[in-house]
Amino acid sequence: MATIDYYFFGASPFVYLGHKALEEIAAKHGCGIAYKPVDIAAIFGNSGAKPLKERPLARQRYRLLELQRAADRRGLPINLAPRHFPVDATLADQAVIALLDEKQDPSAYMFEIFSAVWAREENISDPAVITRYLNACGFDGDAILSAAQGEDIAARRRQNTQEAIAADAVGVPAYVLNGEVFWGQDRIDDLDRALASGRAPFSAAKS
């Protein structure tokens, strides 16, 4: 069975907009998903991408158009200027690793956390918010949150980040199938085609 490496940062609107679509594609093709939260700042630093406020105004405005188009396509609500953004999603993301360590499916929790930023005006850096969503998804929120703060889990997030950089991920979400990276929720259709055809992965020579 093929596996998609899914590199994400929990405060990204494009991660939020693509999450369910990715899972639908994976289910359609009987594909596994490896959930891999990353440090987006490190990925931006490697790829040359700029944080939002450092981008030219034309690019900032175009991002707002893209968000509206994607939200319309996916049928999802979106607040273009959420109260708690930018926000540090590190602990919320590390809870995903803690769930995986317990052999739990983190998908529903992830979507609730993403929605908390972009549809509910909540602060996902707040441990109480994280715990509430973990509990609402049927997990032991206190235990998972405690585990998520461990150095071993932080190290795994750093390892995920290095894997994403090695795969040439430019930003998030990034989906890697057989070594081929698909960057952005608007590349899910290309990922679908690659899975449907079973083609060999495309590659680019590295200097």
C-alpha cells in the first residue's frame, strides 16, 4: 500500500483547506497517510519563502483571493483575518505525534484544531484549548498534552522538518508520494492523478 507523507503546520490556512480533501483521496486509493508536523519557519528559511508580513503587498492581497477560491471550492468557512493569527501551533502539532505514539488516529483532532484558527477565532497556542479539543475527540487530553511537551516529541518534529526540507518542500501543506513532492492544497488533484495512474515519480536533478 502506498503511503503519503503529509507535512503540515497547524496554523496554515491552506493546510486547513486541504486536509479533508487529502484524506478523501487517500481513502479513494486505499493509501496510507503519515502525519508529520513541521517547523514552517525552518522550511521557509530553506526555500527562500517569506513570512506573510514580509511579502510584497501584491502577494499578500493575492493570497486572500486564493484563500477565498479554495474555501469556496472545498465548501469550508474561512475568516480571512482571524483574531489569533499568526499563532504558534507547536504544542497543538506535537499533540499529533503524541497521539500517533498511542496508536490513535489524529485526523479528527487535526481538523478541529485547524478549524479553531480559521473558522472559530480560537487560540491554538493555549493548552486549555488544545486539551478541550483532544477531549472532544475522545482522547485523554491531559495525558496527551503532557506527552506532547516531551523533548523526544519535539525532536521528532525537528526530524520531520529535516525530512520535508530533504524532499524539497517549499511550504505547507506538502504531500510526498514515492519521493515526489506536491506542494499546496491546490496540488491534490495532481496527487490523485499520480495515484490513479500508478506512474513512476517525477524528479528534478539536485545540484
